[in-house]
Amino acid sequence: MVPDSGIVVADNAPVAHGETVMSKKAKAKTGPREEAGKKSRSMDASEAVVRLTVGRTGLASLLFAVLRPKDARAAAVNTNALRLTHGSRYTKIPLGDIVAAKVKTGRHWCGIRFRHAAGEAFVSGLSRDDARAFAEALVTARVHWWRRALAARIATLRSVHDRLVQFANPPEYMTRSVFRELRRDAEKAADQFAGRWPNTLSNAPEIRPLRTILDFLKDADRLRTKANGAFVANELTRLREFFDRIEARPLTDEQRRAVVVDEDRNLVVAAAGSGKTSVIVAKAGWLLHRGYRRPSELLLLAFAKDARNEMEVRVRERLGDEAAAGMTVRTFHSLGMAIIGEAEGRRPALAKAAEDEKALIDLLKSIVAGLAAERKFWGFLLEWFQSQFAPYRSEHDFRSQGEYWDYVRRHEIRSLKGEKVKSYEECEIANFLYLNGVPYEYERVYEHDTATPEKGPYQPDFYLPAAGIYIEHFGLNASGDTAPHIPREKYLDSMEWKLRTHAAHGTILIETFSHEHAAGRLIENLAAKLRDSGVTLSPIPPAEVFAVLERQGKIDPFMRLLATFLKH
């Protein structure tokens, strides 16, 4: 067995060019041999690279095959790689991947532990002289490999290194596209150097750029963030006077940062009147002042003509006539027309719908009517009119009955059949029944007389005359609580009375709850309950629904909403 103690063969061990490095004992044993594990040494004097093979011999071959079966039994080094022999299997490790080699000494035999980019390897059962000679030869081979590899890439390494040095004092903001290119070049320059260079080369001029590149690749994103932070801070200091005078009033700190953060694409989110136009003018001025762009390379856009005219005046006043003459200031509309005119050779006439609100509404109405035959689109449209007819608020959101009724009156919760209902959720149920061809009556008096001197007749929420089924919607949340403005005990007593009444008279009752709507399953659950009770759902034709919606005046508001989205 090989103990863990040992000696490290230094990377700077002296090696004479043109001869093999080995111990005196190893030199005495040189000569041709045929058995596996015997040594052969050669030297290509023109490259000054050692080639050496060592392996187990004699008793070591048998002993270590049993005691250390996972270890290599022989090792060979040439100009490019270390090769380890495991029985009939070979492992090849590029010299550039090797980090270190350490000789482990034992009483009778030695071994060498190799650390490399993919892990560790071990060759055991060697003589002391063979182990030292091989480790020294490996050092020499690695040194020559690194010198050759670095020499072949020195121009690329120095090019990337020079760009990285600028991180200390960045001359400009590093955009994501430039950073991606730099990181790609750095990875390409360093991709052959997976291991660690020999210590003898640590201060070599060729190693310095490689060390900088490898350090950069360890934490590239953080270094980019740090470099851009330094650029922004320096730029704000350098151009303080520029930002003080570029507009009528000095720009705020946020506006200045919006100007000098020069990413490939920049999004500035700001409220109306907060100075977006000032930022656009200052950005253009900064790009020209720093020489990043010429006036002819800048395009400034606004939505409306008035904003475009104001921007053009500001550019001329702040940046001068020459810059304003070379710059393009347009509305999005005029830019589009100009591009079409240049590409097609003529500008098109505008459709009436582009300039006439009523023409746009009529056009949208005809498009929607035509699309109604498409099942998927019609499903979306029905969902809108069935469930999105008003901004939904649960009864549980209101603290008082007055607040709730203000909401109901303000949004006039009216079903597709035209009746006024008492809650958003009841309206959703009514619309579902109507759209699926299920005749219903809203709050019809119960078929059995329940009136008393103290209480009027019972009026369930919905009655389905064709099926003889009642539907009651209960405003309870998942915890069984009522809305804050509704007395819980009184409501639960009323609910219990309704259930007892239906049970006593043998009438069919389907119950729905507010917590089903909160969970997004109100209509889904109702449909399942209706099917279980034998009710067939027969969706009415789209043309009939469309006609009803138009009669109720629901189509035009929807079209105006679509037009607003299109214009935005």
C-alpha cells in the first residue's frame, strides 16, 4: 500500500534541453524491453519535449493489481497528453487539463497522484526513481505544452485582455450585446486551458492576460454590473454641467441616469408630465455630445402631432439648428406612411376607419359578427358578455349595505334577458342559463303558499319551468360566513328555512355559493348539477345572441372598448 505522505515534485525542477530527465538508477536501466510496465524514453530535441513511459514490474504488478485494482498500472507522457493504463483500458488526459502531480512515497514502492480538470487519477506500484523521473518529465512536458499553446493564442489573449482592462475605468456603457460578444471571445480564448499552468510560468508575460480572462469568466455578470455602475457614476460627474443646462431646468437624478444608461434597448416608465420629452431631448444631445451617433442616425418618435411639434421645437432650441436639421422627428403614423411610401413607391390612401370613429366601430362590428361563426372566438365573446359585463366585486368586499347597493346601481347589473338582478353572481347564473337555452324565471313566487302575517311569499332566485327545478344562490364564503353587512345568524336561519321548505314539499333545489365563484368554479359546478338533474344544455345560435345583445345596447360599448385598445 502507498501511504498518503509523500513529496511534491516542483514545477521548476531543472530540466536540460535535449536529454531525458531521470534518476541515475533509472538511467542505468534504460534499453529495449518488451514486457508491459517496462520503461522507454525518447526526446524530440527540436521541441525539447520529454517522452517517458513507466509502469509496475515484478512483484508490484501482482501485489498492486490485488490491493489497488482501480489504480493505473502504467503512465506515459508525450508532447500533448498523459496516458494512464488500467488493465486493457486507457485514459487520456490532455496536458492542458492537468493541475498538479504529487509523488506518494512508500516503504518499497511509490505512486503518483494526478489532479486534473475532471478530477483525480492515481498510478501505483512504481519504483521511487521511476516515480520521481516521471513526475519531473511531466513537469517539463507541461511547461513546453503551455508555452506552445500560449504562443499560438497570444494575440487573441492580449486582445481580450486589453478590453477587460477597461473595466476599471469604462470608456462607455457596456451593452448586453457587446458583453455577450466579449464573454464569447473570452471563453474562446481560454477554452483550451482547462487546468492550471505550471508554477514556473506564473510570472510569464503570456500568463498575465490568461489570468485576467479566467478571473473575468468566474463572475462575468457581476463585473459587468460593477463596470457599468462605475461608468454611470463617472459620466454623471463628468457631464454635470451638460445635464444642468441641456433643458430649461436641470435634469433630476433619475432623468440623468435614464440618459446615460445606454443599453441596447431602454425602457423608461414615467407618469404624464414627469419629463419624458426632456429625457428624449437630453438623450439625443448626450449621444451627439459623446460622439456615439451622428444627427442623421437619430429618430425621435411621438404619438400625436402636437407632441411631435413640441419635440421638434425643443430639439432645435436645445441642440441647435444643425443637429435639428439632420435629425428625424416624426409621429409613429407618419413614420409608417414614409416607410410604406419608400418601399412601395407610393403612399396609400387612409381607410375611413383610421380617421372616423363611427366608421371604425361599424368595421369592428362587422368583423366580430363574421367571426361569431368560429367556435373558439365565439366562446371568448360569450365569456365576456356572460362574466365580464361589469367589474366584479363580491358582496363580501362591502362593509355596508349602502356601499353594496351603490355598486349595483352604478354598474346596473342586468342580465342578457334584460332583468335587473341583485348581485353580480346571480347575473352570471342568469346569463349562463339564457345562453345555454335553459328557460328560467327570476324570483318567481314559490309554487306552494308560504306567506304569513309577518312574512311575504317565498321567491327563490331562479325557477326552471321546463324541469321543475329551483336554484338558490347563497352568499357564503368558504368558511360559511356572510358578507360583513349581512347578519350571519339571521341569514343562516333563512337559508335553513328554505332548505326545509323544499324538503317538506318535495321540490328540487340546486344550491350555488359565493365561494364557488371565488374559486372560479361557479358556472362549471352549476353545469354539472344541472346535468345530474337531467337538464339538457342547448346553446342558442350566435346570430340570435348577437341580435339580443345589440337590442340591449351591449354591442356598441364593447366595440368602443375594442377601438380604444386598438388605438392604444
